[in-house]
Amino acid sequence: MTTPDPVFLATAVEIVLRSGEIQMLRRESGFSINKKGTIDLVTEVDLECERMCRAVLAERFPDHDILGEELSSGPAQVASSHYRWVFDPLDGTTNYAHGLPVFCASLALEIDGQAVAGAVYDPTRKELFTGERGAGAFLNGTRLQVSETGALLDALLVTGFPYDVHQKLQPLIAMFGAFLGQARAVRRLGSAALDLCYVAAGRFDGFWEQSLRPWDVSAGALIVEEAGGRVTGMDGTRFDPAAAHLVASNGRIHQAMLRVIDEQQGQRSKVTGQM
């Protein structure tokens, strides 16, 4: 595949940077918070960033589709274009709402379902992660490379929990415990896009999560791959942003992570079958 038109990445960068400016300004001026679910929050900052993104894209690429977390008509949108922008206006909304400085904006362009350009911006650290299919991944212009950690016991991992965690508590805790027992340490930051970028930057060696949406992972997964890492489903199948689950790693510990998942899910199946 040829390198995508540079205007695509430039647009993604512009939008996530503008989103970061909005996020930081509204932290000072204040914002309203509403609920989409029992523990799933949305702020007026999410909506303001997404409206800005849609306005920019509609002007520059009127024939492109847009999938955003807050203002899309629904998960089953019918694609009308080969081009689709996938946007999370504020990944880490819960952190943002509580004043915890771990959040970002994430935007990717997919062509025929494959991400070709993506940008993730953390405004609190002024860190801009970018990736282009076939052209590498970068942090503030410096090329990224995944870690060289080769054993799960030496690995620092990260994960996340879905908004319906209260209904899935036991299997999620069991999976977390299984990794905690085999890795050096496990963290939980609250932003899947940053989790993926941190794998690309070698800060984490591996990441797993389920119940994800395309806007959580489209840009970050591309950045991991372009930094030399590996991304698959939790079952080891080819990564699909619509599949709602993934494992991302430096590649060296990927099979070990998949084995932990497979063993844990196998144990759960045995217990379920006995009940």
C-alpha cells in the first residue's frame, strides 16, 4: 500500500491539537457533566470537540464518512464512502471530569476499513503521537519504537475496564489477576488511546482490553503497528477495530499474553460448564 496523502495526517493533527486546546481551556472555565449510563460520563467538552471535528472534516472532505463517539447516529451506520474518519473527542472522560490529567483526543482515517493515518494528542504533557501506514510512528517528531522486553515476567502491562464492569466484575478481575501473577506489574490509566500510544513508545510492553469501540483504538493500533508492535484480537485473530477486543504488544511477549488469556477463558468455561 502506498503512503497516504500527507493532507490526511495533517488534518488529523490539526483536529486533535485544536481539541487539546479546547480541553485545557474548559478545565479552567468549567464544564457541565451528564451521564450516558450508570458510570459512563459525557461532558460538554466531548460534544464541543466533536462538533469542531465534524465541521472541519465536512468542509475539507464532504464525501468522507465520520464515526465519532458522541454524535454518530448509532453503531450500525452504513458506510457510504471508502474513507471514514474515526474520532474520540475526549478519551479519558472520567479522568477529565475528576480532574485527573490523563486524557487525550484521538483521530484516525480508515480507507476501506484499514487505518492509514492517525493522531493522538495529550494536551497535559503536550505529547503528539502520530502514525502513517508504511511511514512509521512518531512522538513530537521523534520516531517511536516498541520495547525489547522478551519475557512476560519482565513486562509492564496495562489494561482497561468497560463501563458495564459491574455486570462483568468476576471475569474481569480474574483476567487482571492472571496477568498480575505473571507480569512485573499491571497498570490501569483510563484511556485506551494513550495505553496504545504508550505501548508504541515502549513505556508499556503490552495492553489488553475488551468491550472497546473503534474510536478507542483505530489511531492507537495503527501507531503501535508502525512502531514495530503487534495488534490482534484477544483470541489471536487479525485485529478488527469493530471486534471490541484487542491485545497490543511489542510483539515479543504477544504469544505469552495470548496464552494467559486463553488459559483464563478456558478455566472460566470449565467453571461455567460445571454450574
